[in-house]
Amino acid sequence: MKQMASDINNQLFTTVKQLPSDFEPFGERSRETDWGPDCSCGCKHFLKLRGSLGYDWGVCANPKSPRAGLLTFEHQGCKKFEDKQA
């Protein structure tokens, strides 16, 4: 079962769209010079996938984000982060 989850996770990495606005290594945005929170920090627009894939994967539902409507790994990030707590 663990191997199957790993295989699915690897398949998602090969199909996820990578944008220049994503954090390195997915895009060109540097965590050192252009730091900001990513989806794993609790973005209210990050809709997690069901099951164990939801620990790392979701879909961006922020219409202002370049990742809007896209499958997203939680550490890809974008500058349109909005905290769930706000």
C-alpha cells in the first residue's frame, strides 16, 4: 500500500504544471530572496485532495493566483497566499 501511494505521488510530480512564479525547484522564485508562505502554511485557497494525497497535494482555488485551477504541490507557492486565520 505504501508503494502504491509513492507511485501515485511520483506520477503527480511528473504531471503537475510548473510555473516560473513557483518556488525553486519547481519554478524560479527563490525562498532566500523572495520569501513568502506556501500552501503548506495554511492558504485558505488550497483545496486538499482526498485521502493521504491531501497531505501534500491540492488544487488552487484563488482566481488571483497563477496556479488557479491547477493541481498544486503544497510547497510550490505563489504570491497570492491568504491565511486561513485572517
